[in-house]
Amino acid sequence: MIKDKVKTGVPGLDDMLEGGLIPGRAYVVSGTSGTGKTSLAMQFLLEGARSGERVVYVSIDEPPNEVKQNMGTFGWDIGRIQVFDATPDVMNYDKTPVRDVSTERKVVYFSDIGPEIRQTSDRNPVDMTISTLQEILKQEMRARKYSRIVVDSLTSLRYFYIKTSEENTTLMSFFRLLSDLGVTALLTVQLPEISKPDVEVHVARGDIRLHKWFDGRGLMRGITVEKYRGSSHDNRLRTMKISSVGIDVKTQSPEKREEVSEEEEQPVEGSTDLPDPPPPSDEAPAPPAEPMPVQPNDQSPPAELPPKPVEQHKEGGGI
Amino acid sequence: MKPSTDERVSTGIPGIDDMLKGGLISGRPYVVSGTTGSGKTILAVQFLHQGVKQGERALLVAIDEPPQEIRENVRALGWDVGKIRILDVHPAAKAYSKRVSVVEVAAQRSVGSLRDAGPSAKTEAMKAASPDVSVQSLQLMLKQELHEIKYSRVVIDSLTSLKKLSESMGDTNSSIMSLLRYLSESGVTSLIITDLPDPTELEPEMFICRGEIRLHKRMVANRIDRCVTIEKLRGSPHDPMPRPMNISDTGISVDSKKKIPKASLRMLQAFTQYGR
């Protein structure tokens, strides 16, 4: 068994992961938009920073000034988290040679990030590619020993920095680099509303998936561990809350629904309105794609969640 | 100095501002999505109208419809939209003659106010040259326009059409990222209008944008039933529930206190769970 797991800092999630993540491996946090991927990833870095580790956030989706403002709503002290601004510049569509990004941008602390967006240089935008990003990460890691890294998002990295023809090999090599560096990595992945398994989830050592859906009472949030190599883990969908202090996962839900089969669950009130479900994908489909039982309006406990098709991933101890 | 998300931009629709807990966060790009006829353009014009009422500069980038048609459509709502400026990038009938380069296009496109939207000699002459409209050329046009006038609100109507026009232009994903980045760097709060996203596909604007307002339209018991949801809003709490929406002759109104009927909610659940 692996003893010293890395705590994610999300109450409840560490229980689901039987203590945390295995150090030195790369994991994916996936979910549709607005499910809390960035918040979860930031909470993971904050946990490291609090115990004096060096941690770095690689920002690709959003400019760091906005990330800082957004995280300000949680009242977290993210000043000691380091950040690398990997957002692409405004393109100028000229044929003029562009300068290499490594001479222009450095890893800084969040406390150094101002309120304004970084302006693309008047001269020429800098060129950012996957290989320059890898080079910068290598240099940084050699100079300073980081224990945690977040790449937000891997989806943007694919869309904006990786050529489609080389997508799979480039992604494999990026994961390889992270494991060579010995850093525990969380990479966020944006899913479409109906998703099929994609390459990053296959390559990652684990996949923490965030869900949201409507039921009779309003917006519900859930979390599952879809995959976790080398460790046993909680197979069930747990409810999750995003409050003013961060993400909180409820792991104490009664076991009584465990026995109810899916067939008994199906003929719920109003189900005749529902069109046919999509064909099942190879892996366990995300719960929002399943028929949700229509909830009565009383305050029923969160144990009313539909049982998730259990993906047996009990690989037990390490290799 | 504490950076904050307190500086909010009113959408011009009080109910939607309530759902957004005050409005949109200034200087960020947002998506407005919905099926045809769900009210996207009206919402966008209302957003621009709110800006000019407050003395701001507002720009409508018209791609789907020619400006004079937009003008006629919104005039029915009785708004004084004359101060909204409009960038006409509605593609003309192709002449298949001499092509002009992207940069020349940027120099040629004319901006007029919505009041005097109509065929002008200049636009006609320019359209005869039949330049390509694309995400790239739009960014260059906007750069020129924003260089002269400091806009605080911009609407792109619609990105879906613009992407279709840009299909031959290569790396559209990076160009969209660049366009939205450009708007952010210019300090503009922007609304990007798109069709309802295909639930099995991930469009880059959907994960780059800092929020999404989605308009829904369905037939419930022989009448059109409208509602609005906030699908995403970075850096702010927001109303997670769908709220009923109405389009009347004074524009869009949303009741942020009212729940939508049970039957509609159930259809919406099915809708979001199974795709369209």
C-alpha cells in the first residue's frame, strides 16, 4: 500500500480517495462548465501552500488577474500559490517573427498579480507552444522543487497549443514530463454535456469527475472518482456543496439505496415525458445523463441520489 | 488594494441582473445561447441600449442580419436605439471577382449608427469587392474601430455565423481565443451570441467565456413557453434555477422571484439531460 498520500484539501474527497492522491502522479478533474473544477484545483494547491510546499498554477483558460478575483470570493489566501500565465496573446496575424515566451513571462506569486489584465505587447505577441511550456516547466522544476501543479485547463492546452495531428502523442509526452518531474498534478478537463471517454482520461492515473443536475428542489452537485490507479476508492456518487468557503463533499450517506436496482428506479413519476436515453458509452456514463428520479418537494435526505452504475476499479494495493 | 468582482454591468433586464446577483462582471466576455427565435438579439440590443442610456459607447457587430433589418425589428419595440453603433459585416452576395486582403477589409468596413442604418454607397462598393469575413478579419476591424472610439459594450451577433464564414481560414479555435482576449484587454464587456451548443461537442467559446446566459423556448400545452438559465458565471454566485421570461412590446422581462411551472421544469430537465 502507498502510505504517504497527498491530501487534496477538499473535505470528504480525501475519504473517497482513501487518504488522498498518490504522490508524483498526474490526475484529471473533469466536468461540464460551472461544476467547480477550478475551485477544486485551487483548493488542492492551497492545501499544499498551507503546509509550506511549493505549488504552481498554470493558467491557460483565464487570465490570472481574473482567477485571483474569482477566488477572492472564497476568502482564501492564495498569495503564496505561484502562477504561470500561459494564456495566449492577442494574435496580430502578421508574418513577423514572434518572440519566444520564455524571455517574456515568468512564474510569479499570486500576490504579485494586479487587478488588470496583462496587455499584449505593442510590438509583437509572444509565441506560446506546448514545447515552450514544457521547457519552462522543466526549468522551473529544476530551480525550485514544486510538489503540486495544476494545469487549468488541459482542454485549452489541447485546443490552442497542440496540433490535431499530433494530439495523442503530444498529450502522452506531456503526462510523461509531469511524472518525470515527480510532481503531483491535477489537470482540469472540460466536458461537453454528453461526453464520451477521451484520451486525457485514459492517460491520467485517475479521474475525479464533477457533476451538476436539476432535481425537483434545484441545482444539485455531485462528485465521483471514475478511475484511480493503484488504490481502492469510493465507487459512489457523493453530493458536493460549493459554499462561500470552498468545496465540501458529503461522504456519510445512508447505504439503504444500494440494493435498489436501476430497473426499479426507472418508472418514476413523469418519466413518460422523457425521450429515450442516449446509447450507453463504453465507460460509466456521467450521472447527469441518467434519468433523475423526480423528487417529491419535501426535504428528503441526499441519499435519494440514483445509484451510479458501479465501475469496479478496485485494483487494491500498488503494483 | 483588493481586486474585486464588485464592478457589475447591468444587462438592461432587471430580472436577469438579479439572477446574476447584480449583473455581469465588467471587462469579461459572455455567451448568450439559444435556439432561433429565443430572443438572443433582443437581449443583446437591450444590453447595448442600457449602455447608451448610461452614456457609454456601445457597438453591435451585425453578421446574421443586415443592419437595416435589425433596426426595423427593434424599432417595433419603441426604443431609441439611434446611439448604438453598428459594424456591418453582413456578407454580401459573392462577386467572385478580385479578392482583397484581410487588412484591406479592415480599412474598408464602415461603422454607422443604428439610426441611419441603410444601404450606403460606401458599403455597397466595398461589398462588391466581396472580401472574406472571418474571426481573424473581425478582430482586425474591431481593433481599428476601438482605436478611434472607446467602447465599453460590444455584441457579436452571431459567432455561430462568423465561424461558418471562417471555415476556410484554418485555426479558428485560436482565433476565437484571440478575439475574446482582445475584447478583454480593451476593457470591453461583451456578449457573444451563439446557437444552442451541440451537447456532444465542446466549442471553445463555451469554455473560454466567463459566463453563459441560455434562453429556452419550448411548446408547452399549445403555447410558447420561455425561460432563461444562467449556465455559468465565473467569480460570482448566481441563481441556479430557470426563471420565466417574457418578450413583449417593451422587450424582454424576467421574473427572478417566480419559479417556472413544474411541467416546464420537467421538460427542461429532460432537455438538459438528453440533449436536443
